[in-house]
Amino acid sequence: MARLWRNRWLLAAGIVAVLAVYFLAGASIYVLVPALALLAAAAMLPADAERQSADAAAAIEAGGLQRLSGEYLAAAVADPLIIFDHSAAMVHANAAAFAAFGGLAPGMSLALKFRAPEMQALLDGILSGKVAADAVDYTEKLPVERTYRVSASTVGHATGLYVLVFKDQSETRRIDRMRADFIANASHELRTPLASIAGFIETLRGPARNDPAARDQFLQIMQNQTGRMARLIDDLLSLSRLEMKPYLKPGTEVDLRQTIDSVIDSLGPLAAENGLVIDREFASGWLVVPGDRDELFQVFENLLENACKYGQSGGHVTVSIVAAEDAQQPGFDVTIRDYGPGIAEEHIPRITERFYRVDVENSRTQKGTGLGLSIVKHILTRHNARLSIKSEVGKGAAFTVHLPAR
Amino acid sequence: MQSVHIASAYDEELKFLSKRIAAMGGHAERMVEQAVAALVNLDHGLAQKVIQDDLVLDEGQREIDDKAIIIIARRQPMATDLREIVGAIRISADIERVGDLGKNVAKRVAAVDGRQPNSLFRGLEALADLALTQLKEVLDVYASRSVERIGFVRDRDDQIDAMYTSLFRELLTYMMEDPRNITPCTHLLFCAKNIERIGDHATNIAETIYYIVTGDQMPADRPKGDKTDQIVLPGLIPAK
């Protein structure tokens, strides 16, 4: 048919000629029909050999790619990749793009989704046709900071399609930041115990040189201080590690019942020492959520440890797991409740900040580093989970972790 | 294709509005982000940049107003289209306000001397993170039109109010400790208030989006968690 179309002018001329002969000569219809058919057949014949070979080459070229459909190609790219049309509406996105940017849907305008000024400029530039390919650095600050090198280019020639490829560079950026943060935090927080150790050394070498009782006492204090420094460094390192990899490996699952049981077992000695009884109220059934076991272990360990340390006067601590009531987002609520002095309302929104302490003295005597809840918050952000804190002064505190099920 | 269908030109005009809103939103997000960064790091150069950037948003709002009025006059829009256009006017006004608040934070950088404790700046940063998350999510909903995800806005509003109340109390404490703190702390108090207001504008935008998509007003059970009107620190109670 394509050939018929290509040769349409020849064909039309032929038909006119045949018809003219038909009318002028008054030949019978039986002559006319075969004559027209013959003309059509002639037009169907290849016009020239050169064009034919060009067609064949194009067919092979297109066939090679068509067998590998664009979707398969996009899926094979590990970086987020989004294909869009001339109105910046999304046509296709690969799985990595869906995982990295929530809320994508075909037909959605990319100009509305990527609102940062540099992304707007990139999209405008490529769509206006001024440049065929361009790249910018794009940073998303929230919910976790991510930096991408985004390159945009046209797809093929005159297909009307364009592609955005996001190359994740968060890692390098974060390592730089981590170094700066670590130095700032560590130097600030290590200065106090260091100053006290230095002071005691001076005293031991000077006035207390020959006083065995004082020497023993001072050495004990120094040991406590070095212990505190070690804990601080551990916590800072684990926080930095968490900030280094803000996403979770997908696909792993955690059995909440088993994890929390082992947390309770590991903190048994501390609870007994503080005269506390830990009650368990676990819902029956399948208590499994997606997540990383070691990290969730640390979350519950930190929360339960806090409850044991600060809820000492309450006599008991309750750990409960229930299915979340929220119908829109199925999941589990794990609540760790103590019956100690509670937390004043004005501190509640801020206790997850680094080094925020409700009571500095009390925190020091309990060997707190001021980082425990900060770590909890970080891990929960990675798990797409939330922490809510309810407390009234004198009535204890309840820390609830809302973990979404898949 | 050379022929331009009348309805498709109309569509283009509507699309232009939403695209412009998104660009304004992105710009406002960036301004607030940079204003808070300038405040926390006492970066005067960055603060100046934010102050100048506000012009872009003013310009954007004027453009959207003009375009919207022309569309209403020429196309006589009905139902969803009309809501879309009126919504665009309202959202652009909210975004422009967000930009003003960001600019105001940036202006106050000069008045803060950085002698205040680190925890205060960390608190402001955390407050700004909450407000910006809310703004980002709301603008994402504007892009995807998935209004069923809009419930989170109120959750977040509570958190912002609680955080603001806590910062308010902390700032008052510093001012009582040392009168030399009063000037910088008052400026920081206004910064906190501005950031809290950004959260309120995000909530307004969420309500407008809900109205655009559904045609109904969002149920009006907006909780009020700002308790700073009740804060009186001991020693400040006037003797009678």
C-alpha cells in the first residue's frame, strides 16, 4: 500500500488517461477494469532499486530497536529515568524513578513535580529546542537530602520525546557534610569530659600526689568520663552512618515480636538493676513489617533503655504492639510506656534534636549522650515510620512507633 | 500541525497557570530554604540574595492575576475550570506571602549576632524543616491532584505549632537571663513566627487544592495548637 501511495501521481495520471480513452473511445467496461488494475499493479512495482535498499536499511535499524522496546531499555537503566513529551507531561518512568520520586503518574506535568528553579530552567531550555542536551545539579532537601546530576536530552530525531536521567550524587555530598558535622559535634561534646580529665590529672600530679583515697576517687571519675567519651563517639558514628545511607535496602522483613523480645531480654539486667518489671502486651498474629532488623533493634533498644533509665520511679514499663487503627495506612503501633516523672510539654517537640537534653544533670548521671532519640528518628525516617510522644508531667511518657506494613 | 483548535488553546492557557504556580512554588521553597540557611550560618551574602529573589515571586503573582482575569473574561469558564482559575489566583497569593516571610527572615539575619546557643538555631532549623516539608507535600499534591493524601497537612500543623510554642518559651528564657539577648532573641522570635506562618499558608494552599479538585470546602475541624498566647514565665506576671 505504501508503494501505491508513493506512486499516487503516476497512478492518478494513468487513471485519468484510461478514463479519457474510455469516454472518448466508448470502449466496454470489460476493457476498463483490467486496464485500471494493470495500472495499479504497475504503481505497486518498486520505483527504483536505490530507494528500495534505503527502505530495507531503515527497517533493519528500526527493527533492531523495536525488538528491544523502549520500556525494557528504560527498565535496564539503574538510575531514575523519566521520558516526557513536548508539553513536559510524563510518558514513561522506570522503576528506579518511581522508587526515588513518589507520586509520579503518566501524563503528569514534570514542571509541576520538579519545581526547583534550576530544574524549571532545564526543562524550559530543552523543550524550547535551544539546546539538544543539558545537565544541572539538583538537590532535594526533604524528607532526606539527595543530590542528583540531572541530564536532559532529546530522544532520537523528531520523535517529540525527551528524557531526564538522574545520577545520584548524594553519597559524595553527604560524606563531605558528615565530616564537617562530625568534627563540629564531636569537638563540642568531647570538650567537657576532656577538660575534666585534664583537671584531675593536674590535681593527681600536684596536690593529691600522696593521697590514696583522693587518687582512687579521681581515677574513678576519670574512668567514667572516658566511658562517656567512648559512648559519644559510638553514637556519633552510628548517626553518621545512618545519614550516609538514607535509603533502606528494599525487600527485607522484620518480625516485630521476635525483635522486641530480644530487645527486652538484652535490657533485662538494666531493668532489674533499676527495680523495674517489663510487661509485654503483644497483639496475636503475624507481626511482620518491611525493614532492617538491626536498625529496628536499635530503635526499640534506645526507647526501652530510656524508659528504664528515666522511668525508674514507676516500678514497671509496658511494651505493647497493636495493629494500627488508621485504615488508610495499615501497620503496627509499638508503644513503650513508662510511669516515671514524664516530660514537660514544651520539651516534647524537641527531644529528638541532637544533644537536646531535658535535664542535663540527669542525662549525664544516666550515661546519656543526647543522641539516642536522634538516632531513633533517623532510623524511623528511613523506614517511612513515625514517632509520636505522649507525656504528662507526673504520669510517665509513652513513645509510640507507627510502622507501616507493606 | 498548523491549525490551532480553540479548546486546545484554552487548555494551554490553563496549563500555563498551573505551570507558573509550580515555578513560583519551587522558587518560594528555595527562598525559605536559603533564608533559614543564611540565618543558621549567619551568611549575609546569601541573605541579600534571598531578599532580591523576592521580586521574582511578586512578578509571578502579577502575571498569574493578569492571565487569570483574561481567561475569565475571554472564556467564561465554568465548574472545574473556574475553580482552577480562582484557585490559581489564591494559591499564587499564598505563595507570594510565603516568599515575603522568607525574605523577612533573611532581612533579620543582620540583627542576629550568633551568640545564642546552638540548640536554638537547631530548633529553628527543625521548625523550618517541618514547614518546608508541609509546603513541598502540598505542592506535590497540586501536581498529582491526589487530594486523598491531604490529611497529613493537619498532622503536620500540630507538630509545627508545638515546636513553635517550645521555641517561644526557650527564647523568653534567654531574654530573661540577660537583657543583652533581647534584641537578637526578639528577631529570632519573629523568624520563628514567620516560619510558623509559612506552615499556615501551606495549609491554606491545601484547602484551595481540595476545593479545586472536589468542589467542596475542606471539613472545618482545623485544630488550634498554638499555645503561645498562654505562656507567661514566672517573674513576668505583673504585680497588682
